[in-house]
Amino acid sequence: MANIVVIGVPEDGCLSLTSRAVSAVSQARVVAGHPRHRVWFPQFEGIFLDMTQGFSNWLNQVIDQSEEGDVVVLASGDPLFFGIGGTLLKQLPASDLSFIPAQSSAQLAFSRLGLPWHDAAYLSCHGRGLNGLVARMQQGALFTLLTDKTNTPQVIARHLKTYHETHWTLTVCEQLGSPREQIRTFGIDELAQCETEFDPLNILVAQRGSPALWGGHGQFAADESFLKRMPQKGLITKQAVRHLALTAMCIRQDDVVWDVGSGSGSIAIESAKFAARGQVFAVECNDACFDSLQANIFAHGTDHVQLITGSAPAALADLPKPNAVFVGGSRGEMDAILTGAWAALQAGGRLVVSAVTMDTVSEVYQWASACELQFDAQLVNISNTQPLAHYQRYQAENPIHLFSFSKEQSFVKTHLFVKKTVVSEGNS
């Protein structure tokens, strides 16, 4: 028999408890949990470990007591749904634990709303920041959001509004399963302005009201969807080149991405749409770009993109180690930027550099040669149609060199760099 039995307690207490759960508590030597769950078991006279004393201390006591067995942990709903079950499984072997779940808060919420929930996703805002919430919500149409005393329903609604996600319908479900249960539905603007103090035991159900993703701009957004520095039209990596660069970066959904010399932020923002569960850093030192870059982040709903206002390579020093790096500008510090980015790049990562001028091409080539690094290079010549009277003609864009470096898992370290053991070089 397991040393710890974790019991999910419904909010109506004994009315919905199974006989198996009641029996487990009656035979327990130690019961641990929140006092509001303890009141449902007045017959228990053993040791009670009160969770409100402080979670870390409480958890250590539970683990210590489990060595003698006959411990019951009381939790809300399903303890394996964003609950204490996951925490205990990180501390103890699965064989030491058994679970008797009640209905989860999400299950109760969807049943009250009459919504099929097999395609729903579950996001926790409990004990964490909201950055990345909007990005995660681009991956579906129906969500359960777990709140806390800081990330209240109103705070979540305001965050969604900041990133122009105003089409959602939000339903606040309080005290589900208890006699004090209450369910209220709001629009984003209405909930953002609502002054009601909701019960702390609440969850949000979010239903998408529009199929448009990423602020209506979608993935692979057009150049026109990005504000640029005024009065000049730049700085932006144009759409065709941007797509090639993103392909070369091989971005995965949990990746950390650096966009160095971000300009309008187009590479950072489009990278973020691939790395929807990751982190993206737009590094830019030109203060004339800051307002438009931040406005683009809001407009595209990429709330996991962070603007880093400073000059590289110094601005890169404290960032998390990246899985992919794009360098679109250097301000004369190309060698130092590439050296720092390559040293920080995680194994299996990709470094992509765009070069507009012959001088920059030479700098990148000389850096790669000095470090004995192999690369793929593309010379990108794009021409777009332009009207000419009743005809169409082609207008050539500036040619762009794209250099791609791959930091393979099997590299051998030499000095600050990693030497590639398999050579693949091409031009197009």
C-alpha cells in the first residue's frame, strides 16, 4: 500500500466524497492539507499538518511522515490537475503515492457551461507572470486559466486588452461545486473595468471570438503590418529575406531567441510565433526605434518578446543562453557580437547573420575563417512587381547575404569556439 494517499476533496465536502476516500482518512495516522478541507473530517483525531504554516516547511513534514506510512494529503478537486500531486511526484517515487481524485475545477466549469472540453487547453497564471499568456492562447480556441490573488480575472483581462486580444469571452467560475458557486460571463473590456472582488477560489474559461491569430496579422506577416522608424521607412528585414532567415534559424516552440539589431522587431516577432512557449529578446540600441518596436510587439500579440534597450555585445551578457540568434545590425561591433553570440549559443543552436554591405560580408567571412567555422551562405536577390502605366514591371531590392552557422551537438571546443566536424557549404 502507498505511503501517501492523496485525496481530492470537492467543495461540498462529504456529500460528494467516495467511501474509499472516507475510509482512507479514517485509517490515516497523519492528515495534511488546508484547514478548509480538514473540517469535513471531524472524526479524525490524529496528527494534522496545516499547509498554511508555509508550503516548504509543510511539504518537508509530509515527506518525513511518509516514511512511517498512513499519511493522507487533502487537496482540491483532482490533485493531478495543476495540483499537489505533481509536486509530490517530483519528490517521491510513484510507488509511494496513490490518488483518489474528485472532479477537477475545469471539468466542473465546462459541465456548467455545457461545453465539450476534449480540445480545451489549460494554462496556469498561478504564482507566475503573465508574459507569454497571449502567445500561448494563439494555440487554441478554448482555455481554462487558473488565477491567483495577484493574477485576478481583471488583471488577466487587462493583459489581454493590452495586446489587442479583445475578442475573447471570459467566464469567471467561483467556488465550483460548493453551495456558494457562482458563474458570470464577461467581454474583455467589461471584465477589465469590473470592480467586483471575486472569490479567491475561481477559474476563468476563455472562448475565442475570432479566428484571426497574432493580432489579426497571422504567421508570416506582411511588411505592412509592422510600424517602422519615422521619418525613414526602415529598419526592417523584408518579408522574403525574413522568411529565409526564419527557416535557417530552425526555431522550436520552447526556444530562446535573440534578435540583435532588431530595428522594427520583425524578426523577433515572427520568431516568437514559432517559439510560442519560449522567450524572445529584441536587442536594439537606437532609441528612435523603441516606440515602433514596442508597438509592433503589442500589435502582434507577442507578449513573450522583451525589448532590450542597449548596445551589443554588452546588452547580451545577462540574457538566457539562446537556441537561435539572428544578427541584423552591428554598429561596427560585428566581430565582438558574433564572438559573444557564438559562445552563448546552446549546442544544436543556429546563428544567422544578414549582411547588406560588402564590408559586412567581409567581416562575417573573416570572423568565420579566424574561428575555423564552416557556414552556409545565400546571396538573396529579390525583385517585386511594380505598376508601370498599364503594365507590371520588376523592381529589384538590395541583394542580401545570409550566413548560417550551426553549432552541432558533436562539436569539439577550441578556445571560445566550437569547431564543426562535418563541412557543408553552399551558395545560391
